[in-house]
Amino acid sequence: MSGPKKYFGYALYAAAVFVLLLYLLFPAEAVKNRLEQTLARAFPGLRIAVGTVSPAFPPGLRLTDVAVTYQGMALTTVDRMTVWPGWRTLLMKKAVAFRVTALEGSTAGAIRWDNSGLMTARGRIADIRLALLPVLRDLAEADLSGTLDGTFSLTADPADGLSGETTFHVSDCVLVPSSLPVDIDQLRFETVTVAAALENRRALIRESVFRGPDLNADITGELRFENPLPASDISLDIHVTPHRVLLAKLSQTLPAGLLNGPGNDGDGFHLIVTGRWEAPRVAFGGLR
């Protein structure tokens, strides 16, 4: 071997040795502890526990057994997650760009901070599978499937805590309830669009639009999260327009006065839901 081939062989050998040493000498425990501590300081109340950390290629981190909780509430558990810093991070002061693959989808965005301790995060999520988010299953008391896309912004202020906004869309959503007072195996929605704001433990639902072959629904209101989640307080205004097949089932099960009582407009009916999530109070068409 001579000439360029020889030098190419040396370079390939050196690269292989470097990669091997990187894996063997990678300070996994120190990186894991630093990552958990940094996120805890940045977002008070948010806790991310990581099982293992290892280097990934392209340059990044591969995390396993990632558990995410907020003020004691379990949000999700991810078996495997890969995080890559954005290349533009090198040109940003007090900021970091990132891209994460998890839950069979991806999240990309940037985190910025200043000397006062104020930190903001903005990004976009794509192709996240609802079935892999246990917090949604617990809240809905139903099995969920569908694909989630959207945008988010979060602000962590040392004085005011965590706040943020999100707009997201779900396509091909299927909800399989654990129990309902009517004979319904599942509800299908072709599209779901939600716009919401977060203020610490309070979520304000500004708009949520459900459109599907079984029914259409529009929901506004707020949730005040408690631990455990079933103890959360809710106040929701729901307008439901069932389509023909579902309406026939409701008519067989529910009293006619509830579907046609005061507050109903002939094109669907209203529900007002208040109280605790685990034992809500429901008003049909203005009747309690």
C-alpha cells in the first residue's frame, strides 16, 4: 500500500480508534447527572429522569428509559430518545438549538436564556404517536391513537414559574373509551385542532375542534392540574353535534328531554362539565 491509499488507510484506522475510545471512555454518568440538573434548573417542577446516556452519530446523545414528570404528575415515558444539537448552535449566544427523535416522531426547536434566569423554548413537533403518551390516556380514560403535529412555546421565569402556549393538530384520531353510558365502541375523528395556554398547573383551552364521521365537537374551558391527575379541577363548555348513526344510539339511551331541552339549539346539544375530573358534574342543555 502506498501513496493516497496508505494515508486513507491510516485515517480510517485513526477514526475507528477514536470512535472506539469515545464509546469506552464516554462519561455517561456525569453527562446524565448534568443533563438532569440543567433541565431541573431551567424548568422548575419539570423532572426528566434518564436511565442511560451514550454518544450517537451524527454527534449527539442517545438516551434510554426517559421518564418525564411535572410537579409529580407523570407525563410520558420514552424507551429510546436521540438528541442532536443544531449546527447553528455554534453561532448562538446563550442559546441552543436541538432536534429530538422520540415517540416515533420528532421535536425541533431552540432554547434561549438570559442573566436573570429567564428561559424560553420554542419548537415544532411532528408525527408523535398519541398511543405513546400515557398522560393523555389517563386524562381521557380511554385508549387513544392518532398522529400529533404542532408548535409550542414555553417560558420558565424564576418569579412566575412555567407558562406557555401550544397549537396542535391530530389526524386519524381514534378514541376507545373505557366506559360510557351509551353503546359506543369507539369514536373516530379525522381531524382535531387545539389551541391552549399553560400557566403553571392551569391549562386554558381557547379552542378545540373535533371533526369526524361519528360526531363534531367544540370544547373550551380550563383545567387545573393536581396530583394525581384524576383529582384535577375542570370547567368545560362542550358543544356536540352527533351524526345520524350516533344520534340514533343516543336517542335510545338518553332521555329525549336532555337532547331537546333548554339550551339546545336543534343542531346538537351543550354540555357543561365542572368539578373534579374523577367525579365531574354534568349539565345537559342547561338542566342539571
